[in-house]
Amino acid sequence: MSKPSGFSITTKTYAAPDAVADVVQGLWAARWSIPDGHVHTVELLADPCVNLVCERDASGTQSRLVGVSTSLFRRELVGTGAVRGVKLRPGGVRAFVDASASMFRDLNTELHTLCTETRSLERDVLCESDEEGFAAFATWLKNRRRREDPNVSLAVAIVERLQRDHEILRVEQLCTIAGLSIRPLQRLFKDYVGATPKWLIRRHRLQEVATRIDRGEAPNFADLAAELGYTDQAHLTRDFRAATGLSPSGLRARLAE
């Protein structure tokens, strides 16, 4: 479908600042201009990450903590706007916020409810230059960082291992990697990641399905289901539809359009 005249969306990504790279996955920026009378919908099967964002649109300027999205992330863009964001590593939010990550799951929380001086942060981050804006964000993160917490490093390491290893299909395997029994692992994920270990394994598999479809590398869904540890193709389809509202074949058809 052709875009209307005057429609534009630009996105950029940047490496994490060195001082906080152990808990920050990366930086991102977006600008949009949607002609009057039009709405652009963004849908993502998002990573299990918390994002810190500063945004300016027609309604004003705001800063938010965007929690882990356990369903399909959906955002409607209208008018003009700009946003700069920090994508934390899964498990990294507790380096900056003294509250369970599960409190923010599927929510947008205004940053001023968690810390002070957000107005100056928004002003400095939303300047004209990405370089200057993210330098201000990096300084804020460095100053905001709480005392060292070994559970932050542990949670980050476990999730990164899961994201690298496609053969991890059961929670018990994560327990072995972490050196924890199931209950302590579940508590760690609830407080530091914001979702259960079982959900992260499932999300990782579904993202792999979506990536394969996008690349045209999933000609046979029955074989893909077996490779990713599903009992059968119907099991994969149920999980994928529950997360995205589409079947794998439905996503492939949409991408083809």
C-alpha cells in the first residue's frame, strides 16, 4: 500500500554508552510525520526489554519507563513527533530503579513518578542533535545507577545465554545454567526481568519463527516446529496466534503483501 504524501518515519540505532554497556543494550531514535487524517500503526513482537524514553509530540513532552510487553506491542502514530530511547538489557532495569520489574510489565510509567528532575532530562535529551541528546541520557544513567547488585548481572547473563542458545527449550535448562532451583529462578526473573522464565523461552522461540518468516527461511512450518521444540505444528500456530493475532502463514501472507 502506497504511503500518503508527506508521510515519513526515520529510525536510527546507536551503541550503548561504555559506562553502562553492561546493563544497556543500545540507544534508538525515531522521528515521524503523519499527514492529517492518517494514522500509522506500529506492531512489534518486542524483545523482553525495558525501555526508557523521552518523547515530544503534539500533546507535549514526556518521559516514560516502558515495561516488558508480554503481548504484541502496538502503537498508533499521528501528527509529528520525535523520541529518543534507551533499550536496557533484560534484567538491567534494577540497576536504575528500586522496584520489581514485574510492576512495570505491559505498562507505560511516567518517569517523574520514579525519580525527580525529569524536566531537565527531557529538555537535554530532546535537543536537536542525537549525539548531544544521548550524551545527556548517558550522563543521567551514570548518575542514576544504583549500588552494585549481583542479581542484575546474573539476570542479564542468563537471558543473554538464552538468546544465544537455540537449544534451551525448558526452564530446567536455565536452572542448570543459573545454578538455581526453579522457585529462586522464577523470583529472579519476576523482580529483575519482569516476566517468567517460561515466557522468555516461548518469546525467544516466537521471535525466531517471525525472523525465519521475514527472511523467507521457513518454507515448512512442521519442520520448524520440530526444530524449535514444539510438539507439532498446531502447537506452534496456537502460540504464535496468541502472541501476534496471526498464524505463521498469516504473517507470511501479510509480509508478501
